[in-house]
Amino acid sequence: MSEIKSKKMVSLNVAVALGMIFVAVVAGLGIIFSNYVIDANNKISSLNNQISSGDSQLDSTITSFQDQTNQLLAWLNGNETLLTETETWLVDNVTYYNSQITNLQNQESQLQTWLNGNITIYETQINLLNSIITSLQNQIADRERALGSVWVSPSTIAYSTDNASVGTLFNVTVWANMQNGTYNWQVTMKFNASVFQEVACGYTAGTASAYFAGHATVPVSPVVDNVAGSIVLGESLIGNDYAPEENASLMYAEFNITTMPTPTKTPLTGLFDINATGTSGTFFDDTSGNTFVSAANLYDASFALYSLIVPPTISNISQVPDINSVNPGEAVTVSANVTDNSGTGIANVTLVYSNDTWATNSTAAMTLNSTTGLYYGTIPGYAVGTGIFYVIDAYDNSGGFSESIVSVWALL
């Protein structure tokens, strides 16, 4: 019995001891868990603080972004009208400025055409001046012909429609450089009677030639044929007289131009020919009747009549209303001064205009106002947005043609 009680006491003591240990363990665990809870709460609090700080920064960033967005929207709203107006302006004006570019290109083309046309005219005039220079040089050379020569001076006769016309008069002179012993001479000159008519002929020193000046002579009258085109004139000394070696003129002939070339570039050309019949028509004899001039030393003169097509001049182009004042649907009157340079008169003046950048064109006759001296033509009115191009064409009665530089206006 006492042994049983002893065992129970031991068991109770063990239980109490185990209970105390359990309580101690639980208390220790409680302390440890409490510390962990406190640390966790601290960390949670720190995290909450960080989140709160981050939220503030995010809110600030969002607010800043919203401000920038609002500013951008305000700028866009403020400039939307300007952008729309700019876009409209570009759309409205791109056609006009394209047409302006085309207009400038057309003007360049027109100018190039004008230059090309005038280059031809100036080249012709230069050729004419060169021919005149050549003629003067030939006249100088005429004085230096070899002994035994007979020649017509000037050796080149050149006229054009700008310095001659039907009725223009000119002279040619026959010269000789002969050896000692000349007793008589004769010159036969052929010419184109369809272009020239002889109006006067004679000796160069009055009643005698300069070649026989100072000698007694037997003068004769010239034999002229204005149908076939020939002049024959001669002269003889008296008795046993003779002329020493001499370089002097014999005779002159004056001609009237009866035909000028038509308005082409092909001139009328030919000869004043003293060699047509050789020495049988043109000769020099000595006192014994011996002929001492050879056909090889007979020098003809050449002629050339040119037609210079000098086109009309177009100037002082203007319009009413002026280019900045044309209203939609309003007709425009164009005026210009047109000058005839050919002497043949103005044939017609035409206003040529286009409303589609020369894809097509229309024309209107321009009439001369005798009071102002200007030509006038009218272009009908057009709608807003139409670009109008126009030129003036002028013809004279010789076929000369001029065209003005392109003019333009636009109804914006």
C-alpha cells in the first residue's frame, strides 16, 4: 500500500514537473512569438509608410502628367483653327502656285522662241553688214587690179528690205587699168532687167571718161536695152593720139530697183556682167587696132537683194482691271502697242488666252483704237480659283510674227 502511494507521489511529482516545464516552454514560446509579432508589425508599419510615400510620389507624377496633358490639349485646341486655316490655304493655293511655275516655264519657252527668232534676224543683219564690209574691201581692191584688167565697182551690191525698196537707186562704175597705147574702148554690160532698170548712163568725167580725160575724144551715146537687160558704151581718141598706162574709171550706170524679194530667206542674186560676150563686147584697142584685154581679166559685179523679216514690236501691255483687282465673273480688257517694223503694215493682232494652263486656248481679235494708238481685246470673266494666262500675237503683211511674253492672273 505504502509502495503504491509512493509510486503515485512520484508520478504526481513528475506530472507537476512536466507541467511546469510545459508552462515554461509555453511562456518562452509566447515571448518568442510576441517578439516576432512586434517585429512583423514594425515591418508592416514600415512597408505601409513606404507605400504611403510611393503613393504620394505617384500622385505627384500623375498630377504633373495631367498638367502637361492639359497644357498640350490647350495648345492643340488653341492652334487647331490656325492649322485648319493653313491647310485650307495650302489646298487653295497649290494649284495657283503650280500654275505660276508652269507660267514661268512657258515664259521661258516663249522667251527662248523669241530669242531664237531674233537671233535669225540679227544673223541676217550681220551677214548684210559683212557683205557691205566685203563690198568696201572690194572697192579698195578694185583700185589695185592687175594691169590689163577691166572691172565693175563695187564688185558686190547688197540691199535688203530694211534699207531698200522698189524705186531705190544706185550706181555702178566700170574701171580699167591698161597698158600704154590705148586708143579706144567699149564696154558691154548685161544686167537682170526683171530686177533692175537703167535710168542713166554716161562717162565718168562728163563729156569724156576719166581714163581719157585731157584728150580729144569722139563721144557716143549709150545703147540701152531695158527689156533684154544690156548697156553698150564706148569712146575713141582722135588722130594718132593715145592714152598712156592708166588706172581710171570709164563709165557709170544708174539703176532703179524694180523688184524686191518676197518675205523669205532666199535673196535675189545675179551679176552686172561685162564678160557675157567676152572680148567682143568689152575690149580695148591700141592705135593699130590690136585688142589687148583678155576675158580672164574682165571682172563682173555680183548683186544680192535680201528680204529681212523684221517682226512687229509688242509693248506697253496692260489690263483693266489690273491683275490684283479682277473680280469673279468680271471681263478683262487687254491693251498693247504694236509697231510695224517691216513697212508693210500690221495684218492682225490676236489675244490668245487659256484657263487650263495651256491645255486648251481661246482667241479674241484685238482692234486698233485710232485715238490712243493701242490695240484692245477682251477676255471673258471666270470663276474663283481660275488662273488665266494670255499672250498677244501680231503679224505684219510681210509675214513677220511676234508673240509677247506670257501674262497671268488668278481669281483666288
